[in-house]
Amino acid sequence: MEKKITKINEKFTSITIEVLDAIIARSEQDPYYPFIDTKLNIITGKNIYPPAPGQDYNAKNIIFSWIQGRGMEALAGHAQWLEENIPENQERITKIRAILEKLTAKMEEFRAKNNGRMFFIMNENGNFLQVGPGGQLIPAENIRATANFSDLFYSKGLLAAAAYLGQKDLITEAEKYFKEVVNDIQAGRFVSDQQSFDPKNKVAFVEGKLLQGPCMICLDGIALAAQICDRQKWLRTAREMIEYIFATHINTGQFADFEKYDFWEAVDVSGLPWEENGQVLCDPGHALEFVGLSLKCILQMRCDSSPETVAFLDKCRQHLPPLFKHCYKLGFASNAGGIIKAFDLRHRVPINTDMPWWSLPETIRAAAEIFEFTEDDDVLDILRQCANTFFDNYLNPAVHSMAYQTRNAEGKVVEVIPATPDADPGYHTGLSLIDAIKIIENKF
């Protein structure tokens, strides 16, 4: 097993560097374009622009805040990893700094223009847009005053970039912005600004439907803030978020009509699992991602010997490994090779059998972290299975070893957009694999 895991780790490193080099190279192609450009079709290797009729969102001048925020966090994380582990890559590090400096300046200009906010889609002037009924882009209307997913992804990306660049004033501003987002999440004011490009992936904001996603995603930013800012304050916030998800979105035995460790995506205002058309939806990839992102915080708590932290860590050791294994069993499609998008916990059947790429590297990270936290050898089999599935079924060596966005139940690559048409800027893939690389190198 040790030899197999070590060889897998070598491949993780290789593909992470290859994807990073492609992102850097695409940024250098157009020095007047300040944004991260992953507007690339992984199937064909061609740019998705100029857009086809009815696909205005594919234009080069259309900016997805999720991609830019995720890209900031990814590039900062990659650069830090290179500095710590591969110091001979100074040229790459210098190029990443230049990209981050240009990108943060432009995105902060857009945020100032929009009263300190971000939105899912913008044009090159920072004007907020939404997709019209015919696929055309129109000015966005009825934007809520409270935080959304774009604010969440961008604020933690800004904090990562500011910290890496050593810009103290920007660190202070980014932490303040991120804290505002976290406050809105904890107060139940958070709204989704995501617009769906896949009819099977229903993401529109519904009043009274409370998602676990904002809490889960912000754990990544909290782990980062704990390293950069007030460690104790942010780790307290992490514990509150994790305890909330344990109490509200995970069946640890309080619901007799669900299986133990079922994980539902949403609850209603009374705290009960959200039921729609007789179905209770679980996104197995999100459940597995929660395990990984919560452990990014939990692993930082191990040096705290206070009774309440020790009790919390014991609770996490008790629940996280079986939660991880249960949700992996619900989601992994062994025949096609991948993790399905949605499972109905009420009738115990898949709802959406499409398999996006991102859940595999997120599961790899979570498996490595569980092994680090508990030394549970069983999760290494899951890590290896996910790694081989990712290598064999998702990576396109002809397109910089980037991952196909989606495969279907038959295992075919399909033109389905899980979140944005822009490809992953090293966020789900690179950052997840870097966390796994570090743990594997330490353990093996």
C-alpha cells in the first residue's frame, strides 16, 4: 500500500504543476486581460469563445466571480506550496505574484463600484448580469443586499491573495469582508446568486430553504483566516459551523426514518430535512467535501488542550470517519467510476447520476485528512480508488491534464456544466491535491 500511495502522490504533483503551468501560460497570452482565463473546453482543447448563439456567457469579456475568487485562492495556495517544497520554481512564483497583483487590483475596483459586493456574472466593466430566457445576458435585477456565494468565494480568495502578497491593508479589508459574509451565513441572511446551466441541477434561491453549502464552503476560508489572522477567534467560529452542520444536516441518530450518517443538503426553517416532490436530496460530493474542509480547521485545533476542544475533537473522531464512508458508499458509482451528483435519502435511489469531476479530488483530500487525524487505514483504499478513477476517467492529457467537467451514468464525457462554463482554476483540483500531497509526504 505504501508504495502505491507514494506513486499516486508523484502523479498528484505532476498534474498539479501541469495545470498550474497552463493557467499561467493562458494569463501571459493576453497581457491586457487582467482576469484568470480558464475559458477552455476540456473535451476539444479549444477556447469556448467566441460564443455560439445563445451562449453569451462564454464570451471572453464575461467574468465569473466564482472563478476569479477561486483562482485567487488557488494561485496563492500553489505559490505557497512551491515556495515550501519546490524552491527551484522561482520563475513560476514570480509569474503567479504578477497575476495576483493585477487581478486583485481589478476585482477590488469592481467591488468598490458595486458597494462592496460581488455577483455571479459580470462584464469587463464590472456590471452585474444574469442569463435571460434565451441564453442572452441582461442586466441583473433584484440583487439582495446580503452576502451570496460570489461574496464568499471572492472574500476568501482575496484574503489568500492579500496574505501571499504581504499587503497588510488588503489583509485587513479582506478579513473584514469575509467576516461580514460569515455573519450573514450564521444569521440566516445568506442567499444564493448561482445561475444554473444544467436543468438537472436546481440552484435557484428558495425562501425558507436553508443550504449547508455556505457553512461548508466558508470552513475553507476560516481555516485560512486562522492561519493568517486571529487563530483562536476563527477556530471558535469553525467549531460553531461544524457543530451546526452536525446538529442540522447529519443524522447522528436523531431521525429513525433515515439511515445513520445520512447528510441532507437543505433544511426548512424548523430544522427538518428539506423535502420536495417527496424527495430528500443528498449531494454526496458536498458531504465528502464537508468532511475535508472541516478537517482543515480541526487539524489546526489539535494543539488546544482545553476541555471543550478536547471533547469536540473526540466527537469529530467518532463521527467523521463513518460519515465519510457512508456518504462515499451512497455516491460512488463503481461501474462508471465517479461520484454521482444527487441521491434521494427518502427512497434510497439516485436522483442525478451525472458525475462531476470536483468531488473526486475533494474526497481524496478528505481521505488523507481522516488518515492524518485518526490513522484509519480503511480510508486509504478510498483515496486510492478515487485517485485511479480521477486519473483514468477524468484527466485529459491532451489538454494540460485538466479534468473533464462531467461524465454520465454510462461513463461518457458529456457537455454538462456543473457550475460555470469556465474550467477549474486549480481550486477543487490543485488545492485539494496539494493538501493530500503534504499529508502523504509526511505520513509515508
